[in-house]
Amino acid sequence: MHIRNAIVAGTALVQTAVAASVQAKNVIYIVPDGYGPASQNMARDLASLIETGTTGSNPEIHELAVDDLAIGRVRTHSANNMITDSAASGTAFASAHKSYNGAISVTPDGSPVGSILEAAKLGGMKTGLVSTTSITDATPAVYAAHVANRGSQPLIAEQMLGLSHPLGPVVDLLLGGGRCNFVPSTTSGSCRSDDLNLLDWAEEEGWSVSTNRDEFNTLKKGLGRTQLPILGLFAQGSMRYEMDRKVEQDEPSLLEMGQTAINALHRATRKGRKGYFLMIEAARIDHAGHASDPANHAIETWMYNDLIAWVRKWIDQHPDTILLSAADHETGGLTLNGYDPLPLQNATHSAEYIQNLWNSDAPADAAARRSFLIDTILPASGLSGLSDAEIDTILDASSVSTAIASILSSRAGVDWSTGGHTSVDITLHGYAAGRKRRNLKADLAGGWDNTELPRYVEDVLGLDMDAVTRKLVKAAGEDDAWLGKRDLVGRDLEHEHEHWH
């Protein structure tokens, strides 16, 4: 049931409250960034092909975990654009406010608004954020930071740890990439312009810090001796695409990080009355969509489904927990026309990996360069039987990986209408155990604006987001330096996604 609510003091935006018939101790919210209906279609068919040797036209189709969890749909436009970016949509999902593209939980006039995660923390719950891109990127950032533009990732890192957040540390667990925003400028690959070492600071404040696969393994998927708070940063920027990670095996997967987060948060709250709120982002679905990289996009979507499958089983054993999942937007304008997933099944690496390999290892000699393309690059992309003309096209292209992805898409009947986002509604998924599942479906059936979902979670958990907003507005009125510079406000920052991706 949708209920329009009053205006919150300190802001000029009407809020939306939603009455829930479901109550829960814990909420897990999973964001498959850039995911749309065709993403699921392509992932399911590729999974069928790889697992059973059949495709969707065969009765032996391999169903994925999300296929029967659709319960509604969500509108995604931002305050200044019919096509949202991840920051504006994330702000809506986290804080129940429309804002401009690039905003991190601030309103169009620059006022901070409280997030559902912050409300959970102030309500005595434990909290966590997981992402396969930088943990300071837009989608995770909106839950634990407030800055005028999404590019201020070093400042976001400071707020996430509680160094400059006016409410102190509001997150108990952070797992993902983006280490460059936490290390001083003197460190190779740093994204900071100062000498602040947030990893050292976090350890001094009692965080358990891990920065590589071996250190992650000591967490034992959240079942080891390590206690909250936990900070795990396993890449300088985005973590590896899943298809590359399977080969390299030097970073944890989305599933492994999700399992670790849920186990750790559960252990920290199982003896108490208060539970936890956890957001997990399957971020690289979006990046593969921006790259028009079909097999990669499908594999990332498949991994998202694997995570959902594990969480469903967890909830069956822990019925005090509910799952909600919705993308922030669709990426790529993906359509399947003359579609056949067969050409995708032999790809072993992403377009990003292929381009990096070409840039680093391609010989200068023309004949050797051609042989390197045929013998090394094309097998990794899954392409075979190319004509001389197609090979020439790839060699002449400004980007080898883009040309290869285009040919692979064409062979599979996969069409991309854009390298950016689209304004199509996205699918809302949900899961709960027993009677709660029926009530959850009844509550959330139909169409939603993205600002309404955090209000539903607020009611499920018995929290007060508006109280957080009032505290933040008061802090901003005293000293707004912690909100960062507003020099990028109003710019369409999503079109600059290469800077962050």
C-alpha cells in the first residue's frame, strides 16, 4: 500500500512512506547494476548452453535463480534527466529522494538526506556494503556518504570509515575494490592528492583490514575469528570481471564476498534483538553493458543469479531475513534480434582483458601482429572462422576489443542501442520464507518509483530515515565542508563513466 507522506524539515521534497505487512530482522538488498530483462534472458540461455548443451528453445532449459522472483517494476528517472545515472538512482534507492545525476545522497539544493543504511545503524543494527567495483563508487557510496558529486571518491572513502562523516562510522563491513582511494598519494596507483593513509587509520580504529586474496581467505567466509568492523579492498579500482577472475583466481568472487558479509553480519547479530541491513552490488553487469560485451555481460548476470540462489537458501534457513533486488537502471539498450547464444559459449575473457593483453603484448611487426590476433586474441574472445576482411577490420580498428565485441554481438544476434543507460523500467525481485513471501509479493506487486523502496524497507525494519536527515542537515548547517565541492553539480556525469569505470 502506497501512502504519500509529509515534507521533511530541512528539505523541499515530498517523501513517500509505504506500509508493509512484512516485518523482518534483516534486509539484504542486491543491486544488479545495469541489468535489464534481456540481460536475464541472455544469461539464462548461455547458462543452459554451457550446463546442459541446450538453449531456451529446448524443454531442458536451465532456469536461473531470479527467473521466478519478479514481483514488480520500478521507474528510474532522476531529478534532471529521464535517463538516470547510478548516483541519482542510488540516492533514490538509499535515501528516498530524487536528485541530479552525479548526486551522492544530497538533494538538488545540496542538502544531505539520510539513507536507509544510516537509519539502520542509528537504530542499533549492523550494516554492510559489498561491490565488485570501487566500494566508493556511486551505488555503495549513496548509503554511507553525502557529497555533491560522485567523482569525490577519496572524500567518500573518508566518510565511509567515519573519519569525516558527521555521524561517525555508519558501516560495519566494506568489501570490494577501490583501494586507490584509501592509500596516500605517495603510493603507486593512488587516487588521492594527499598523504592520508586510510588503511592505517582504519586499523588504528579497530578495523580488520584485508587487501588481497590470501588475507580474504583468513575471513573464512565470515565464519572465522575476525570480528566486525571489516574492511576488504581487493583491487585498486574495479575488481576483475567474473570470466577473467575464474582464470586469474587472485580475487574473491561476488558470491564469496556476499557469503562472507552475510555470515559475518549474522554472527554479529544472532544473539541480539537488532539485525542488519546489507547492500550488495553486482556492479560489473553495468560495465559490460557499457562495453557492449555480450558474453561478459551474460556471465556477470549469471554470477548475480548464483548469489541470489545462495541467498534464497540462506533465507529458507533464516526466515527472519528478506531479500529485495532491483537494478538502478538498464545499460546498453540490449535487445535480442535473430538471437542465438551459441557464438558466446567459447569466450573466456572480457573485452577489457583482451584490450589490455593486446596493448601490452601485440608485436610491432605487421605479420606477427596478425598471427597474435588469430592465435591468442580471437580464441580468448570465443571467435573462430573469421574472414580475412573481418580480421583486417579488427586490425584497423582504433580499439581491437570493441571491434571484436561488435562481431561477437552480431554473430549472436545481440544488439546494443547505446553505450550508456536507458530509461526503461527495471524489474523488482523479492524473496522471503514461508508466509512472508506471499505477503512480500502482495506488498510490492505493481509499479513503483525508485524513491518508494527505501520507505518500504524503513517500515519493514521499524526505522526512521527522517531523523537521520535532520541530524545531517544540522551538521551541514554548521560546517558543510564535509559535503565536498559542488563544481560538478548539474553535469551529466554518467557520460564521463570512463573516469570511474
